[in-house]
Amino acid sequence: MTDSKQALIIGASRGIGLGVVEVLAKRGWQVTATARGAVPAKGPTSVEWVTLDINKQEDRKAVKDALSARRFDLVFVNAGVFGPDHQDLHQASDEEMLQLFLTNTISPVRTAAEFLPLLNHRTGVLALMTSELSSLNENDVATYPLYSASKAALNMLSRGLQDATEKQEVTLLSVHPGWVKTDMGGENATLTVEESATGIVDRFDAFRSKGGHHFVDYSGRILRW
Ligand SMILES: NC(=O)c1ccc[n+]([C@@H]2O[C@H](COP(=O)([O-])OP(=O)(O)OC[C@H]3O[C@@H](n4cnc5c(N)ncnc54)[C@H](OP(=O)(O)O)[C@@H]3O)[C@@H](O)[C@H]2O)c1
């Protein structure tokens, strides 16, 4: 038995997800992390890794069944993709659009809903990784429209979880990580993974027990929907 706080980080093989795992582990959390392929070679040794492709219902069920006796202080659905580089609806195939919305919109919310019962009542935090680009207010020129639309729809389906999160008295967060140097964010991004991940973990601490649904960035700025 341990008194450490328990986190489940979904989509943690690299980038910001792995960064969040590293920050939590450094702060003494007991972390269970998921990867759909190989486990990262340099992750903290204390982390328990499980295999999960969020788009596979059978994977989600197997992981949930394996963890069903556990209770977590944090479940963070971080997995996401950018979609086609050209970001042009007229060039994109239906299959590309369906994959983008499956991975960024439908599967994250299904995953969040399915793992919600594993959160501790009152102090638990259910977080989904979105982007400020999802917001009609913050992104009024529709930069990266396909990616941004998938995250906008994610926000609305996340709002649809609010009844369930209120019933369980947990806090629901839609998180923007800033613009981060990862495979997705690219080299010109303004933040390192460590800077973004540290801010995100600080937000998890700051919002614990607050209840409600909040759209917040890594630095604590509240974003307009
Ligand atoms: N970087 C930025 O500036 C930025 C800005 C705003 C929002 N975000 C969001 O932040 C999150 C992390 O982005 P990142 O920059 O760290 O990107 P990244 O380096 O490309 O990492 C994406 C992560 O998502 C995982 N993933 C993708 N599809 C998955 C699936 N079907 N099942 C399970 N895991 C899956 C990847 O796993 P594999 O290794 O198996 O592919 C990887 O671990 C994403 O939701 C992204 O949209 C990023």
C-alpha cells in the first residue's frame, strides 16, 4: 500500500504525455501510463505501463478491467493527432477525416467516460487535452481548421460529460498545453515539454476539489470556449 497520489495518463509514449508522466513521477505520484506501441526507453522506472490504443474498444475494456480495483486522483486523456498536413477539407479523404475525428474527438470522450468510475470522489480530476485552436473566440481565423474542428467537437462532447462528473463530484478540465516543441508542435514552438508539463501538473493540483468544467491553459489562463 502507498499514500502516493495515483494518476492514469493516456497517450504517454512521447511528447507532452510523457512529459506529464515525468513531472508527476518526480513529485512522488504513482503513475500508470499507456502507450499503443513500444514503451519509451527513457521513462521513469517507477511507472507502470499498459498497452492502449484509444480507438480500440477492446483495448479500453481490457485496461479498464485490469485497473477496476484501483482508484485514481487523476485521469488525463492526452492522446491526439494533427490530421493531414495540408489541413484542407477539400483535399482530405473521408477516411482521413473519420480517423482524425475518431482519434481526437470520439475516442477521447469514450475513454474519459469509461474510466470516470475509477476516479476518487470529490478530489478526482478528469482532464482531456484540447487546444486553444478549438475555440471560435481564441481562433477566429480558423487556423489549422481540420485539427481545430476536431478539438472543438471534443470540447462539446467533453461538456456532455458534466452530468456524470458532477454526479461523481469530480472536476472536469479541458487543457491547452501552450505551443510545445514536440513531434506535433514542431521546433519553432515556444515552450519545452518540461515547461508545458510542469504547468499542466500545477493546474491539476490547483483545480482539485473545485468541481465544474474549466477550459484552462498550462499557465492557469482561463480560455474562452
Ligand atoms: N504540441 C503542441 O503545441 C500542442 C498544442 C495544443 C494541443 N496539443 C495536444 O496535446 C496532445 C499531445 O500532443 P503532443 O504535441 O505531445 O503530440 P505528439 O508528440 O505527436 O504525441 C501524441 C501522443 O498521442 C498518442 N496517440 C495518438 N493516437 C493515439 C491512439 N489512437 N491511441 C493512443 N495514443 C495515441 C501518441 O502515441 P504514438 O507514439 O503511439 O503515436 C503520442 O503518445 C495532443 O492531444 C495534441 O493535440 C499539442
